[in-house]
Amino acid sequence: MSSTEIIVGLGDFILWTTEILFENIGNLFNDAMIVLGFIGLLIWLRLQHKYNQEAANNPDQLK
């Protein structure tokens, strides 16, 4: 058995497993990543607003 046959066999196995995975999951993973991205964006924006308010109220900071 040559190394090419091993690599091709491994590639075929990975392709087979991902096809099964995507048939069962569908777009659920993509939708979850979009929702998690928006949640992360909202958290970051809220924290940034808090930090900006703290900076505006601190007269000792360098500008």
C-alpha cells in the first residue's frame, strides 16, 4: 500500500464523514455561528460604551 493510497483513502473518509454531518445538521451550524457573532458584537459594544463612559469621567487620563 503506497502513501498516495493512504492519503486518498483518508481524504475519502473525511469527505464521507462531513457529508453525513452536513446532511444531518444542514444550516444549523451556520445559523448558530451568525447568532453567536451578533451576541458577541452586542456584548463588545456594551462593554465599549461602558469603557468610553469611564474614560470620559476620568480627568487624570492622558489625551
